Amino acid sequence: MTINEAFQQFLGIDVDGRAIDLALLNANLDGSGKYDASLRVAVERSTIDLLFQQIAVVSETESQYSTSKDAKIMRERLLYLARKYGRKDIVSALTGSVKISNISRIR
């Protein structure tokens, strides 16, 4: 199995191959290289940004061809990975929760 194929498995949705190539390039991974378990963290972590981009587009139609993705499942997968790898920016963007750390400035 190649790193590109492993990336697609961790991603769990169909996306344009060029987007996958770019995500792997940004993560300094060679998609044609052989995947092994020691690369799991790097490959899984590299799916987060692409998943975040893809969550905005849940359906596409071109001529008679139409595809759709389950936004709820994508969101849950993205939140799981973002929390697992400490991506607080993604978690806060998806949850919209505000955390007050210093109440003294509010009074």
C-alpha cells in the first residue's frame, strides 16, 4: 500500500487527487512511497486540513453526475482527528464554543 492509498483510507471520502497530492506535499510525505504503521500519525494528521476544506462542500453536480457526502459524519471524523492531534483552531471553528480564561477583565 502506498502513502497516497493510506491517506485516502484515513480520509474516508472521495476527493480530487490533486488535493490529496497537495496535502501530502504540505506534510512532506511522498505519496508514492510505501506506507507502514510508523507513518500512521503523519498520514492521519495530514488529512485534517483537507477534511476541513471538504466539509464546506457536501454536494456537487456536474451535468448528469452528482455526488454528496454526509456532512455529519465528516464533521464527527474531523472533530475526532482535530482533538486527537491538538488542532484547537479546527475544534473551535466547528464547535463555536467560547472559553473564558480570565473573568477579572469582564467585571
